[in-house]
Amino acid sequence: MPFVETSDSVRLHYEETGSGNPIVFVHEFAGDGHSWAPQVGHFAARYRCITYNARGYPPSDVPDDPAQYSQAIARDDIKAVLDHLSIEQAHVVGLSMGGFATLHFALAYPARTRAAVVAGCGYGAEPDQRARFREEAEATAVLLETRGTAAFAATYAVSPTRVQFRDKDPNGWRAFADGLAAHSALGSAHTMRGVQKERPSLWDLEDDLKRLTVPTLIMTGDEDDPCLAPALYLKRAVRSSGLVVIPRSGHTINLEEPKAFNAAIADFLARVEADRWPVRGSPSVTETILGVCEAQIL
């Protein structure tokens, strides 16, 4: 079983399939490396697909020290995977918690990021939602510590942005829910407190986002309400970004709508590799509606 060892001596389990330009897939809080099976199955015919389990997600190590979990550490764990595999630059695809890590990786290491897919990124990111999100994150960590992952999964897997997956694909959703119930309660609680609860708001990153020129694809389901406004914010802030909204879809879009998800990413990566993904020369948000101001008319 292959492992990456990070700078703080945490081992991360990884798998790779296929050959070609590398894609690193970064999973969400409720998933793990296996959550990317529909993407690996699709892209491995042309790409070197790399998945890994974040720290806290067996068979990766589950550090006891809460200080070994943070947004910056999750970002740098992507770098550790690339360094271990001697990959200088890769496409990085992340969902939810993995989408945040992918975005932070592109901001910190743009030369290592050929392209970034930031999907389902935004829970609790809006300034007026920060306090509520932090309270819910802490309550979730307490639930995991006191009642375990099975009790947590029983409610989290039927949250308002997860039921879309259940309704479309009951068998796929059941596998997802069962996998979530088998996670490490300790690792999940530490991840919820250290990575999720303490991560900075996207709005606090505005200056950095405006300077980002890495080709970026922002993706969200249109029924993933907590991510809709953040997706629009990211699209407006990042001049090298495009936005894909998948209709009638919730949070787990890579599993819920794998064909649409894969097709959008395949088109994006093809454009990037053909140098046909330009950086926007002017902001998409203006003070006019038609682009004509009163002074021009007069």
C-alpha cells in the first residue's frame, strides 16, 4: 500500500491510475480517495490520475494532535503528494473541503498548478454566515466525539444538499453514506475543528483571488444553496475563472452527476492544454447594466 510522508511525519495513502498529464483529486469532508472512482474511470484513459486520503482518513494516518489539522496543512498535503511523486505541475481537482484546499494550493503554489477545479466550495464562507458556520462546525465535532461517525452519517447524509443524490441514485448514495459511517470519528472531529471551522472566509482572500491567474473552473450544483453566492463571488474575483452550474443538483456533484461533471472538466482541461483559457482583461462586474454610462451618451 503506497504512502506519502508529509513534512510533519504523517503518512497519506495514495493511489494512481493511468498515464499522461497528472490530475490530483482532493476529496470532500464526507468522502475519501475512493469518492473519485467515476472520475478516475473516465480520465485514466488519457491522464495520470492520483487520489489520496487526507490526514484523519484511514488508511492515512490519524494524528492525535489537533494542531496537525488546518487549512494550510491541507493545502501543503497536496504539495507533499506532488513532491513524493516527482510531479512539478498538475491539474488539481477538489470538491467541497477539497475545493477549498485546491483553491488555497493554487494561491500559494501557482507554478505547481496547471489548472484548478474548485467544486462545491463555499460552505460558511460568506461573512454573515461565519459565526453560524463555526457554531455548527463545533457542534458537529462534539457529535462525532460523543456518538461516533454512524450517528453523524445518519443525519449528514440526508442534509438538504445531499438528498438530491439519494433521490437520483439510491444505491450510489447508500454506498456514500456507508462509507461516511466508517470514517474515523477522531480524524473527522479534528478535521472539522482544525480545517473546516478555522479556515478563513473566501471574502478575506479577495486581494489574493484578484491576482490569481491559474486557469480555474468553479463548479456548483444549483440546489447547493450555501455554495451559490460563493461560486458567483469566486467567478467575479478570479479573472482566470469560468463557472459551471449543474442543474437540479446538490453538493456531491461528482457522484450525483458524473457525466456532466466529467464532461465539463474534460472540456476545461482540453482548453487549458491548448492555451485557449485566457485571463479576463477587464472585470465582469461593472457599475452599468448595458456597459454604457451617462457621460458617454452625453
